[in-house]
Amino acid sequence: MFQRIVVVYSESLESRRALTSAIQLSKALRAELHAVITMQNLPAYTAYAMAADPSLVRGLDDDRLALYLQMKATVRDIAQREGVELSTELVADDEVDAVVQFLDRSRADLLIIGLHRHASHISRLWNKVFEIAQNAPCSVLGVH
């Protein structure tokens, strides 16, 4: 059935639920589990900070990287407590393309992704989760 499962992880509650589901499913199927963590760019307003003090942006970027490295460690710890080995990958490109490329490289059979609840059905059309699901080269399981 599914031999390689990939879960997209971020700081959201939805992705935490997706991680929990991915761990349980990988245990039940004895499948490899990979987590792809998408690094968000610094906000656009940091350009103002760079104009005032270029070293400030470097500090912010270092803090951002430290946050994501800690997130990688946390995800691995959560999986290990459940008896599952999990490999992690940070991606810093465009979220959609980076995740789809990772799915190709890892030859994933199943992508598990957290679904965000939206107030309107129209807003779902522009959601990155929807775009990833449309472009994924494997089956997709959305978790609420």
C-alpha cells in the first residue's frame, strides 16, 4: 500500500494534527515517514529595518533559521516518542513548488496535509494547501 508518507509541517494546529495522523498511519503501515517543513520568508517590512541597520536583518534571519531547526528537532522528538523514525527537510523556496519537488525526489506514495478551515468556499480556491494537493504526484490525505 503506502510505503513512503510525507507530512507538511508548519507552526499551525492543523499541521500538528496532520503530523499526529501521519505518525499513526506510518506505524500501522510500517511506512517511511518524512516531514517537509516550509520556511517562511522574512516579512516585507524588514526592508525598512535593513535600511536603518543592515545587521538587524542578519540577526532576524539567524533567529528564523534557529526557529526552524528547533522545529525539525521537535517533530523528530514527537515521532520518536511514538516509536517512529522520521526524517525532516527544510524547504525555503516557493512553498508549492518546493513541496511538490520534495514529493518527486522522495518518491512519496502519500502526502498528509493539514486543512485550514475557511469562512467562505471561494477562499479555498487560493489556498496553498489546495494548490499543493492539485500538483502532488501522489495520493493526498487532508486532515482537519
